[in-house]
Amino acid sequence: MAVVRRSDAKARVILPADFASQLLIIERVNEGELRIRKGRAARQRRYTLRQLVEAITPENRHGEVRTGPAVGKEVLPPDPEEAQGGKSNRRRLRP
């Protein structure tokens, strides 16, 4: 007998652990029923930072994204060495 559970407003579904690394096939059986089946194992791609950076091109870069004023602790405190006229150890991002 199938276990029936209610979902929340976001319609999240809790699946057994053995489904976690699988591609899933979701079929609508009728108006009130979905069928979830295991597809095939999902391949996990692993990239090095070097591979990711080498793939950056002028076509796939984007400009600065404005997100509004800082609301948390995401702003770095001033560098004491730089404030005193010395050379900073912090790396600068190129525009």
C-alpha cells in the first residue's frame, strides 16, 4: 500500500534516499496523480577552477550587477595597510 502524505504550499515531495542520485521521470497519470520513476544515474561532472576560468570568454561575461545597498556583513572592512599608504595584500578584481 502506498504512503500518502500532504505537501506544503510549494508542493515539495520527500523521496527515498536511493532516488537522490538518479534522474527522475515524472508522468502525469491523471488529474490528481503523478508517477515518479527512476531514470538513469545522474553523472556528476567535476571541474577544476582552471577549467572553469579557461571557459570564460568576452561573449559569456556580464557586467556588474547592482544589488542595492549592503544589508549585512558583506562589505569588507578597510585594509589598515592601504589606509596608511602602504601596499595592500588584497587582490583587486580587474574590471
